[in-house]
Amino acid sequence: MRARLAALAATAGLALLSGCAVHQRAPYDYSAFLQARPASLLVLPPLNDSPEVGAAAAVWAQATLPLAEAGYYVLPAALVDETFRQNGVHGGYEAQGIPFTKLREFFGADAAVYLKVTEYGTSYQLLASDTRVTVEGRIVDLRDGRQLWAGKASASSAEQQQSQGGGLVGALVTALIRQIVDTSTDAAYGYAGIASQRLLGAPRADGILPGPRSPQAGQVPGQR
């Protein structure tokens, strides 16, 4: 009997370990990124899949800073915008449709950052109001068209909200007031900055690699 119980315990232990192994996330493959070693980046106007008209501009305005802090030379967004306008290119959908060879010819950058805003703004829920921004991004080598990295990040007011007193009616009124205030003041703009930092800042797990001007250049997050 004891032998059977011991065998069952051993089998359960092996199953548990196997389950952990199956669900363990594989490390991000940075081989293309490490081989390309881009030093200069072109951040293209983002695509906007959210209902808010100003979402793309809000994200674009705050996307270059984390990349510069990560150790890259980043072309100024104002310069990129003016160059596109002078050449009849308006908005992210037109800009991101330009072949990588043309982008390389116009701007001379090693790689381009393609962004897409999937969530932006304040939504009203039964007992809460949530301001949320979600951005997807990828980096493409403009010298050969290879994708070097891709990721996604979000920021939300729900991360900071605390339980409110005053019962059900008080919670409903608070949520409604918060939605009105957040919408009228474009509170999502601040969360766009947080989401951009989480997506494009370095070093971060599964994030972009530090650039050549960073003291951590060439290091992969989580590895020594």
C-alpha cells in the first residue's frame, strides 16, 4: 500500500513538473536584432484602430523619447512629419505603406518603428470608468526588410483606482464623473506615454534591446 502511494505521489510530481515545463514561456528570439544592431530609428506615424481621432498623434508624440533613452538615435517626429507632408504623404496608413527601400533612401535610418494604436480613450462601466491605451509595435530593418522585434503594451487607469466608499449609488456617480473628466481632459494622453514607455523602453523583458549609446548595449534582458 505504501509503495503504491509513493508511486502515485511520484507520478503526480512528474506530471506537475511536466505541466510547469509546458506552460513555461520561451525566451524571446533576439537573433535577428543582435545581428542587425540598428543604431538609428525612424518612428513612423502610427496606425489608429481606436475611435479617437487624436490617438495616433498622442502616441507618436511620445514614442521617440523612450527609444532615445534606450540608446538609439531617433529622427525627430516633427522632421519626419514635415518630410512626409512635403512629399504628399499624410497619416500612418500612407506612411506605413511606403516600401522599406524608399524609407531608407529618404531618411537614411537603419530601422523603422511601426506602431498601431488599438485602444485609446475612456470607457464607462457599471461601477468604474477606465481610461486605457494599448499600442502594438514592431521594428523592421530598412536595409533588408527583416522584422527585428514585435511587441505590445497597455496602460490603464484601472491600475491605480482604489475602492470608493459611498455604496452603490456613490460608486455609480464617481464612475460617471470620472468618465466626464477624463474624456474632457484627454486623460488618455498621459496613459499613451506610459504605454509607449512600456513598449519601447529598454531594457525590459521581451522588449527592444538597448541601443549602441546605452551602457547596456548588446545585452539581452534576463541574460548575462
